[in-house]
Amino acid sequence: MASEKVQTLTDGNFTDVIGGATQPVLVDFWAEWCGPCRMLTPTIEALAAELDGQAVIAKLNVDENPTVPGNFGIRSIPALLVFKGGQLVDQTLGVQSKDALKKLLERHM
């Protein structure tokens, strides 16, 4: 379960959250059955706690919300996309360290 610092995105709220964010947004595209996604969860939660107020950290379940991943051509998960000003500005695939994800976000802060 995501911590209170990690936002849950859906096909319904994605555009509003991404478009309305004044800070960079890191979106973790994941699924319940995905082992690497589950491995990444504690990292995502730790990053959300550390960067609270500086960046928005969010998760989107690709099984429950197929439209957004389809729009971004997500073919493998975990996929981590960074948005700024409503636009996709960076992305990475697979399990990443907290430091790697922090560096990815800091380039857009």
C-alpha cells in the first residue's frame, strides 16, 4: 500500500495531477503481479518522504488504468516517468536506487 506521501494516479485524475503540479512529478507505472515493481515500492516511499514539498511522487497501476500507460507507450514495468509543467521530460526503466531516482528528479527541480 502506498504511503500518504505517494499519490495514487488513475486514468481519471492523471491529467489534472500532472498538469496542476508546480513541481516535477515522478510517476511509477507498476502492477501488483510485478516482482521488480514490489521491490521498488520501499524506494519510492522513501523518496517521497525525502523530497516532500520538492517533488510529487506518484504511482499508477497499469492493470487498473490502461489508458495512460498506452498513451505513453509503456511496454514494460516498472517504468518511471518524470513530468514537469505537464510535459514528459525524463524516463527510466526497471528497479533503480533511491539516489538514481533522486538525481533523475533533481535535474528538473
